[in-house]
Amino acid sequence: MSERVILEVEVSSHRARVEEITAALRDLEQDITRAGDSPAKLLRAADLLRLELKGREAAVQLGSARLRMIGD
């Protein structure tokens, strides 16, 4: 496979995971709100998802930039 095809697959994979994380975070934040006292376990899970989200968003940005650089 060419570098372009590999990057397209990776960027697509990261984008899909970003959507999954965003939905999971939304649900988790609702659970935290309903829990009232915000159990530490839920807060920790939300923190881990936010951390992964930042990394995935950065990967999408870098991969997309690289794709623009290598052109068609």
C-alpha cells in the first residue's frame, strides 16, 4: 500500500474513534451529573477518555496535514 492509502486509513480510523469517544464522554458526563456526588470511578473514566480524545484529535490533524502535503 502507498503512504497515502495508509494515512487515509489511519486518519479515518482515528476520526471514527473520536466520534465514539465523544459519544461515550457525553453519556459518561450525564451519568456523573445524575450520580450527584460524582463517584471517583466515573470521573477517572472521563479523564481517561478526554486524554485519549486529545491524542486522537492530534493524530487526525497531523495525518490530515501530511495527506495535504503529499497530494494525490
